[in-house]
Amino acid sequence: MHKLRRFGFNAIKESFDRLPTAVCFFDRSGGIVLCNRQMYRLSQYLLNSDMQYLEELQKALASPPKGIMPIASTENTYRFPDGLVWKFEKAAVTDRYGETYIQLTAADVTALHRALEQAVDVLASPRFADLLAYHLEGGLPFPEARQKAAAELRGGVAPLFESPNNTLGIAVGMACNICSFNLAELCATTVALMKDPHHDIAATMPAPDFVGGGQILYDEAQMREIYEHGRGSVKVRARYNVVPGENMIEITQIPPTTTVEAIMDKIAELVKAGKIKEISDMRDETDLNGLKLTLDLKRGVDADKLMAKLFKTTPLEDSFSANFNILVAGQPRVMGVREILQEWTAFRVECVRRRTYYDLHGKEKRLHLLQGLAAILLDIDKAIKIIRTTEEESEVVPNLMIGFGIDEVQADYVAEIKLRHLNREYILKRTSEIEQLEKDIADLNDVLAKPARVRRIIINELNEVAKKYAQPRRSEILYDLPEEEAAAEEETVPDYPVTVFFTHEGYLKKIPPQSLRTAGAHKLKEGDEIVQQVETRNNVEALFFTDKQQVYKVRLAELEDGKVAQMGIFVPGRLGMDEGENILAMVITGDYSGFVLFFFASGKCAKIPLSSYATKQNRRKLLKAYCDKEPLAKLLYLPEETELAIRTSASRMLLVGTAQIAAKATRDSQGVAVVTLKKNQTIASVVPADTLELANPHRYRVRSLPATGALIRAEDEGEQMSLL
């Protein structure tokens, strides 16, 4: 119990408010006991005021106000003005003392609902039931009951044709992140690609179009990478208005990767730390009219300069990392937009051909029956006489076949005609379709024979979709960032010389020269020691490689200056490393030049350019920093090519120029074989060759890789022993 007392109500409420699900607990009388921020936000939509009792919220859900739409196909599910779909559920819960409470939850089911609507839209298409019946039942039509069910399904849920939400998902060993595009631009691009496979996609679809709007900072290289290879990032910033005469900023659109709550939390954190002093108040005024985050400014504050600072330090500007990992024929593939549209076109061509073939089959069947009906037109009395004079029912069809020279299917169709329809008017009316059916069949055969006509059908359908459901672009594209704004961003990071000390236990000290000159002995944890000392500048980045194949990044400017007499910053705690995760090496860089060499116990080496760890967005953690297939023997950072001395456990040594080792583009590459090792042998150490004084270095140099190396001579053994 003494441990639980450390957590006060405020701490519990803060964690409760951060939940993405809206949750509220009521007592038996319906009064609020505990409610999180998300539920209060929903109640503002429903009641236009803060919720007080469960009953008033239930009444609002039973009769929602204007702007909130119940989803007819799903119980207790509503679409809110911001486009999100929430499902409400009520349940009784009991605490450990036996007290009963009412729990009301609302879960964000927007992505699931859109997926269901898209599926329903496909199922409700006029041709789907027929296509499925033909495919599964060998051309037999749906029974009447299933036809009725399909018709009810088509009218049950109205499909959505707004810009789709972004698709984000994680599966077994796979992840995908697919951004949304404007429907009109997408249709136009697909049509253009069908006409010209080498069409420049950027000409008709310049950038994604997010549901929440925002401003896209256009990067042509990144956009090309997304369109051609399916990976890259799109930088998006919020849109805002400066209210004239009121010293106030209204933020109306935010990036798709964040929320209003996350933005407010970050701004509050910066204000509390004293890094932002221009804001006097902040409010979430989101209502039925849409999103609105209001910032009240102090007198004399330049709103545009403040927003430039907020873009730099808060999620008001963020990056959407695209990863178009999709299933094609049951196999996961990372595909660019061009390849995805080509795959869709091929799929659609097959759909149109199947549809055409089914229509052709149905019309041929209908024509065949009507031709049998036309045969009896010449002598209806004869048909009636054959039916009347036939003694057994089973002989009616064979007798009609003999009497009119028709096949069994035609004869059975004639025999099933009601007596009231056995007249010339009825038969002439039915057989008048024969000429039109023959024309339709000829046209359908022509479609199947000419791929160009199939493509034309698809193009016409895309044009119709674009004409009927297209909406204006929501995300504005900024092709040029103002120079003064870019310069201001660079000036926000102070630049001065520092010396960085890193210890074996993971402590870091960033000390300016003036503090270092007058310093005494370093204060260290008992048993700890300094393993790395680097003279650098404050505006560079530090990378920490760990034993769990991860790398953590931090800007030195984000770490406070220290003194020799201080213990320093505990890096694993500051960067939020996993429990039991240990730092193997620290790399400090300003331009991400040079290479990181990973030597594995088996004798392989992966030479990875440091630029592979550079990201356009400020990411703090990268997974799969290096290969995890075998144990790591040595990690070494080299600013430039040099010669390395590699010693094995068999007392052999070889001198290898790093230029001999081929660089790999993939971070988790297994590398290439460098040292030939026997069973139970491993790499003992790797050091720069210029740190050794060898009697005869040519003895250890190798011309080709992999190599075994030469036995270490006695005169070199002493040198080695002193270094290892």
C-alpha cells in the first residue's frame, strides 16, 4: 500500500486523460465520478456544454443534435462533425469493495467503419451478386432469397466518398502507412497512366491530400521516392489565422499524425520550461463548425514569428512517413504509387472482362430460349395440341422437341409458359427482343476481343466517379518555404564549442570551454570511467548504438551544459531506452559523413554509411540499426577510409583497408566475409592500424577478402598485449 500512496489523484487523472478512448464512470444516480478529457470533448459536441449527468447524455444520443449522424447499420455508433466515428457502450462495473458503477465508453472506430463501408460498396455494386453466383455456382443465378438480400444490402448503408483516412497498420513482421490522395487527382492520374505508362504522376497528382487539411511542405525528391518506390516522408504543418485586433491565433487544421491534445500538452510543456513566453492562454474551441485551437498572445508578440517557433518545437509541424506495404496475390510488397495503380488497372481489366463474359453468357442463354419460343409462333395450336394429347407429364418436353425441332432447354421453357400466355401477342412481344439481343451479343464479343475497348470502359467509369464524387483539395501545397523563415529556424540552435565526455555506465557530460578550464577531477559513479571524449560543437547530433540493434538520436543542443563536478546526464533514462538495454558506442556527427563498421563474431563485417541513419524528421529512435543474426564483436565509427588491424582468438592478425570492404545500403545487412575463422574461433579486437607499431606490417596485410591472417610474431605480441 505504501507504494500505491505515491500516486495521487492528479497523476491518475492525467494518465486517464491521455487515453485515446473516451471513458466516464457514473454512480448509481447517474452523477459523474471520473471522466476523461476525450469524453468531455464528445459531450461538448452532443450537449454544447460540459456533461453533468448520464441521463442528459443518453437523451442527446437518442436524439442527436444537428451535425452528428447516427450510423444506421451499427448500433450506438455516430459520425461527429470532425469526421470521426465513435461507438458508445454502457456497462456495469464493480470495484473491490462491492460498489457498483456505470461505465460509459466511446471508441474511435473510424478506420473500421470506412473499411466496412468500402466492402459494402463493393458488395452492393449491381454486378457483384451476379459475378459471385457465376463464379461459385457455375453460371447458375442467385436464388430469389439471396437476390433479395443483396438488394437490401445495396440500400442499407450509403457509401462514403470523402477523401479516405490514412491507412496505418502493423501485422506479423510487416507495417504499412498509406497516405490519402484527392479522388479527382487519383482518377485523372489512373486514366493518364492507362493511356501512357510513362506518365509523370506529379503532373496530375502533385502530393497527398489529407482529410484534416494542413499545409504540405513540398519536397520533390521525397515525393518522387513515394511515387516510384512507396517509401518517403511528407512534411505537413498546421494552418492558422491571426485574428486582427485581438492578439490571438486560431489554428484550424493540424497534421494527420497528431492530435489537438498532443499539441496542447507540448505547448504547455514548453511554456512551463520557459522556452515559450509569448503565450498567455490556450483553449480548445473545437465545436460543430470544426477544429479550432486558440492561442492568446501577450502584447507586442509577432504572431508569424511565434508560429515559426511552434512549427519547429511542437507537433504543429510533423512528418508523415509513407510505407506502401500491401498484399498482392497474398504476398506482401512495398510498391510505389505507379506500380499500385498499374496493379489495380490489371485487376480492373480482369473484372470488366468477367463482367462482360457474364453478361454475354446471360444474353446468349436468353436468346436461345427466345429462339425456341419463336419456333412455336408459326403454329401455337400445334403446341397446345401436343401438350393436351400427351398422356404422361414426363413426355411433354420430348414431344415438343420432336414436334418443333427444338432442344430440351427450349422445350422446357415453352412447357413452363402459363396457358394465358400461349397467344400470339405474348409470343410476338417476347420474340421482339431477339434482334436487340443479337446486337448486344455481337457488341459484348467485340469488347472481349479488343483490349482497347476494355480500357475505354474503365476510363469512362473513372471519369464518372470523379465527376460525381470529387471534392476540392483540402491540403494546401507550399512549394517554397520563405527564406527568412528558414534562416530563423537555423538561428534557434545556439552554436558554440563543447567537449563531450561519455562514461562506461552511460553518463554524458557536455561542458563548454570556460567551465572546462577551471575544472578539477571528474565526478564519476563508483566503478565508472570515461570511455570517450570528443571535442565538437553544440549544434551537432549524438547517436547511441545499443546491444538491442537500436540507435537513439539526440541533438546536443537539447542537453543542458554540465560541469566536471557533476555526475552528468544518464543517457538511457533521458532517451527512454528499454530496460536492460546497454549502449555500445556513441557517434557524434554534424553532417552524417563516414561509415559505421559492424564486425560480427563469425568474421563478417557490415560497412554502413552513417548517412543511412539520417532522417528528415526529428526521429529519436531507429529500429534494426544493424544485423541481429549473429553476435556483434566490434562496432567502430570511421570518419574516413583507413587501415584496420583485426586480431582473432587464434592469435592471428590481418591488416585490412576499409576501402576493400563494400558498403551496404541496408542498415541490417549481414555484410561480407572479411576474416576466415575455424570452429570456435572469433574476432578478438579491431583497432586502427596506425595505433600499432609493428615490426613488419607487410606480413599482416592482405590483398583479397576473406583472409585468415598471419600468426602474430613475438616482437608484435607485446605491442598487441598492451593494446587489447
